[in-house]
Amino acid sequence: MTFWRGPSSNRRSRQIAAGKRVNEALNWPNIAEEIESVARSELDAVQSLDGLSSVEWV
């Protein structure tokens, strides 16, 4: 799974490490888009492997 890293996540990590509560709202549309993207990628990989299983090795 891919995790987004950037200035916002670095700031949040520092705040958590300092013991501060971080109450940022989750960006649900973005989270859903990322999950769908990973699922499509995994499905493509499985379908690709499935195609290879039908190849007859001589």
C-alpha cells in the first residue's frame, strides 16, 4: 500500500510526537480515491498473472 507523505503529514507526525492532539478532518473523498486506485492496480496484477497461467511452456 502506498502512503502519501508530504509537508502536511510531516507536520502532523511532529505534533503527535510532541504529544499534541491532532484533530484534522479526514479527506474521505481522497481516501476513497486512493483505495480505488490501489484496488484497480491489484486487480490488474492478478489479471496479468492469470493470463500467464494459461501460457503453455514448451
